[in-house]
Amino acid sequence: MRDRMLGQAQGDDDNDEVVQTPRHDENKARRTKGPGGDDELRRAIEESKRSLAAEQARGAEDADLARAIKLSEEEEARRKATLTDSGSLFDEP
């Protein structure tokens, strides 16, 4: 594991040559970007935060709507049960 973290080839204890992985190249490219890259990254992070907040708000609205529908259905079932019970009282001679 230590060898992998250092970027050394596995299985070659005699080989001290460092093998660069694509991750090293990506990190180097990120570090060598100009100041515009930082602004772009910051804008992307802010947009990501805004979209997450919007998704969470929609999720909360969906949960509220589902709760309202369920309560409405329960109320309708109680109303029907009450009408059925009160109607049977009048049907008896």
C-alpha cells in the first residue's frame, strides 16, 4: 500500500522508478491553471450548492403534498363511514 501511495510500481522491490498515475497528472493540471480556473471552480461549486438547495426544496414540497393527499383520503374515508353509519339508523323501522 505504501508503494501505491508513493506511486511506485508494484512487485518490483528493486525498481525505484516512480510511476506517475493519471491522478498525479490531473492534480498537476489543476494546480497549473491560471487564476481564471479558480473563478470557474468557485462558480461551479456555487451552482452545485444552489441546485442541491432547489432539489431539497422540491423534495420537501413533494413530502408535504403526499402528506396532504394522505390526510385528505383519511378524512374522506371517515366521512363516508359516518354517512354509512348514520344512514343505517334511519333505515330501521
